[in-house]
Amino acid sequence: MHNPVYQTARQFVLCGIAVIPVVFKDKKPAIKTWKKYQDELPSMDQVATWFRRGEHNYGVVTGWDGLTVLDFDDITEYTRWLFWLGGKDRMSQLVGEMAFRVGTSRGVHVYIRLPQAIQTRKIDKIDIKSKGGYVLGPWSTHPSGAIYEPLRETWVIPRVNALSDILPAGMLLQHTELSKVVNVPVLPVSQSNDPWAIASSPILSGNRDQLIKAIKARYKIEDFFPDRQATSDDKRWYLTRCPFHDDHTPSFWLDLKNQIGDCFACRFEKPLDVINLYARLYGLSNLEAIRVMGREHE
């Protein structure tokens, strides 16, 4: 007998993405130990035990290899997003055209990958599910009885450099709930209240190198971390909690002389300067971060 829940759950695991059993016609995990699958793939035997009989929904565990799902809970907002992407560069447009997506009870799930998983967050009518989260997988049954149906036959999950490549930066800035670890300066975004309109404005004006120099003169990386602790007598090196994971033991180091920082656990491709840090906190590209941080200097 054809069992689409079992078949698609199995396909996710074969693609290196964990799934978990979820109570049928519900969104609650059917196992208490589901969080271990944030770091561990279930075996095929487990997948068969959970889903072959068709007794469960399933959850797709987000965060794996940067897997992130844009959960539009309003079809109008999803339509505005598609229209806005049509005015972006070709790579962004391809996300709107090609990304795997699933119709939900009220809206759409869009699957992408980021360079690294980010904290799950909510902005306006969009939930961004990534690190520490999950979404109901395709062919699961919503409590209302609606079936989560795939809207694309092909499983294309495109890699996106930053959320601001596919969502308005103003939206990310205004609605992100940042970790309590950091103290982020409040910067002006725009006089407009419509983030879709804001994002259509020119990226930068003036000399970019001069703008970067002005930003780094104004904002110091240590000011983002009020609870930092010095680890050297010359007050150059500090340790603090990392804002990018649940950091109970300080693992983010700061080098005040060079104005950079990095995390022993996250292991970014290279240490972050104050612009890189601001960009990563909000899900912006470096170019968008320069635009926002340098607006008052233009």
C-alpha cells in the first residue's frame, strides 16, 4: 500500500535530514526524546517503525546543514513575497521559482539552506524555522484535517547566503528577537512602515570603503557584549557567551585590538568584525548590514 508519509519521511533521511514522529492530526512530538534528532539521524529501521503503519504525522527537523523553512501563515503575505522576489537579482528569483515548498492549512512552507542554522524566530506573518525547531512534513495531517501537500515535485532546497537575499532587511531588523547575550544598538531603518517597499530602495550611495571606515570608527565589537570577561592583563582578549547557540559556558572570544570575535563551538569560516557580527545577528548580507549601519553616515 502506498504510504506517502513513510515514503517522504524516508526520503528526508536519505537526504541527510532528520525526521521525528508527530501525533496524528497534531503538531506535538510523539516521542519525548525528539530533541536528540537535532544532532542525530534516525535509522531506516526507526523510520519504518514510526511511519510504515500510517499512524503518525512526522516532523522535519530544521537546522540540519543550515536547513531553514519559511513558514508563511498567510497566503497573501506569501504572494507579496513572490512578487517582491520578482524584482530581485536572478539568484533570488530562482528561490521563488525552484525551492521545494509545501501547502499548509493556511499558507506555505518554503525550504532553503543557509550557510549555518540560525535561531528560530517569528517576523510578522512569517515563522523562520531553523535551529532547534521542526515543521510538519509533507503529507502530514493538520489538526483541521487539511493535508500538507507538496507544491513542487522536485526536491530543490537552494542555498541562500543570507536571509536578506530573500526577505526584506527592514522586516528582519524590526521584528527579530535577539539573544539576551548581546546589546545591539538601535539603528534607523526607514521612515516607511512597509518593509516590502523599503527593500526596493538602492543598496548604497557614496564610497563604500569610506562608509565601512566610518562604521568601524563608530561601533566597537565589545559594546555588543556587556557581560564580557577579560582573559589577559592588557585587556585585549575577552570571553563571553555566544549569541548564536545556547551557550552556558562562555565560548565566544573577542580581540579588541583587531576588533574581531569568533566562537570555539560555531567555528565560522573566519572571525567576525562588527559588520559581520551585526549582519549575522539579523540574518543580513554584509552589504545590507553596511547599508543599515552606515545610513546616518551617507
